[in-house]
Amino acid sequence: MRERFLAAPPLPGAGGTAVLVLRTTWFGSFLMEGDRVVASAPFPKDAREVARRLELLRAGEVLPEEKRLAARGDPLRVTERRQLKLGSMAPPESQPPDLGAHAAQLGFTAELRRDAFFQLARASVASARGRDLAVVQAVRAYEELLESGNRLSERLRESYGLHFPELARLIPTERYARLVAQGRPRGEVMPELGLDASETAGGPLEAEDGAAIQRLAELVARVEDEQASYARSVEQAARAAAPNLSALLGPMLAARLLESAGSLAKLSRMPASTVQLLGAERALFRHLRDGSRPPKHGVLFLHASVHSAPAWARGKLARALASKAAIAARADAYGPSKDIGPRLREAYERRRDDVLRGGPPRREARGAGSGPRAAPAGRRAGTPGRRRPAGRR
């Protein structure tokens, strides 16, 4: 941290007494009259304590040492805005006094300074790892768990389908693995499903193969339980890290949006147009590279009001939802005490109703009539123009 001092010449106070100037550096606070130190309050000679006071300085707090010097009752001027509670601002000076020589006199060595700033850097890194980063990691783990569960479930259906192919279309997906994990014979399950034992097209199942399939079904059932548990954890973390965004989008979609942005701080700095296309980066770059149709939405397509809307309204709804999401992200990042999520959701719902009530846009007729567009002058209709070879005039 670079030392910054604002100095003032000796200022006359009431009755002709000099006004003292309060200055703070990395090793303590000082009351000064010009270049002369009148009183001092050094920090404890411990790297952690020095780092803690430097962190308070960065947060704009008044230090205990500064309060102790101000309690002397002398006429006081301050050199930083955070100290305005203790006195009025001193005018700046081009050459502030150098307090570096006092560090060695008070026993603050260069090694102590290095350790203190190292502790401050570690604290800064730790504070940067906020709750939103935990949400990002939780969402990524949940997505990988979903992908693994889907692959295992597909493998289970293919394996057990050789023995009992009819079960897949008669049992919901969430019950399939649990039923197979019970290890019941096919002939015992078929009457419960209204089937005759002679109606199956599956082959016989050996005991060893059946045991292996049963273990796979138990694994799939455990993965499904973990998915549900992880989903609840992600929703709780999203509500804690971004309450307004969760109230607007729902906690799971808010978590996915944070994962696409990388962090809440990054999301809060994005314009609504960027928020609208988060998750559609491949389609966007394909549009820029090949000239294909640009994407209208990314992760926000998972919102119920967007993916259930008619195709002509999805772009407008995604744009309206992205604008509200950008406001909610800024409120969560810079004003966590502000509860504006419900109001943003109500405003978006009114906009959604207006869009759907207006109906699809009307296409303008080409030219004056409804026929094909006229060919340019000097070219026959239906004849493509010829490109002149390069280098020939």
C-alpha cells in the first residue's frame, strides 16, 4: 500500500494557538504541528494487528489510535475524508512531511511491514471469495451430477431393457431405477403392470448379470437422491447470495445465471443486452462468424414465462427479463439491504402481459404489391449478377 499524506502548514486556531494535523501511516497515527510530531499513537508491533488496522483504513473506518489522539481536545485538522468525524479537512500541501524515519525509531522494521502487507493481501483474497462464488461452484457440481446421472440412467435402461424392454414405457423415469433396484423377478412385476408373462420381448437374465444390474440401479437411485439434495443446497445458497435475483428468476435460474457470468460482481457490471445472451455464446459467435440468425436468449430461456411463450414473443420477454435481472444483480452486489425483487417481478409480469396482449408483429409488404421484388436496372429478372474477375477492368 502506497503511503499517502496530505499536509497543511501550521494553522492558527482560536486565541492564536496552532491547530494540530492528524496523520496516519502504516505503523501509527500522529498529531503534527508542521513537521514536528506533538503526539503519537503507534500500532501494536504485530503483523496481524497492523494488517487489521490497514484493512479498517481501506474500509473507511476511524482507527482507535486516531480516536485516542482526538480525545486530547486540541484544535484538530484531518487529512482524510474518513476522519471528518474528528475534525475539519486540512488544506493540501505539495510537500507533505516524511514520517518514514519514525518507523525505525518506534521499532517497526521492514520485515514487520512486509509481513503485515502479506497478511493484508491474504485477507483481501479471502474476502474476494464471497458466497456467490460458492454458488457458482455448487451449480457446476450440480450440472456434472445431472450429466452423470443421466448417463448412468441411460445405461441402466439399455442393460435392463434386454431383459424387460416394456418396463421403460410403463414406469416414469424417477421410479425406474428404484423398481429395478428391488431385484424382483420380471414375472412378479408384470402382473402388477397389467401384462402377461408371455407378452414380453425380453430375453432371460442370468443371476450374475441381474446382480450387476441391481447394483447399477442402486447407484442411479443414490445419484438421484444426491441431485435432489444438491438442488436444495444450490437454492438456499442462491437466496443468500442474491436474494433479489432469486425473487425475480427463482433461485435455481438465478444460480445458473451467476454461473454463466462467473460471479455476482461480474454480473452486476454487465448491461442487460449481455445478460440476455448469457449461455448463448456459441450461437452468438456462430452468428458473427457465419452470418446465421442471432440468438434471442441464453440461460433465461429456462424461465417458465419465456420457454412457454410463443416463438415471436420469446425475444421480447427475454429482453424485458434481462433488464430486470441486471437491476436485481446490481441491488444484490452494491445494496444488499434493498429488497426490490418482488417489485421487479411484478414489473416484469406487467410487461409480459403487454407483450402477449399485443399479438405477433405484422410483416410489412414488399414494395407496392405482393409479388417478387423487381430486379435492379440493367439486369434481367431471374438472372444472377456476374462478379468481375479480380485484376480485370
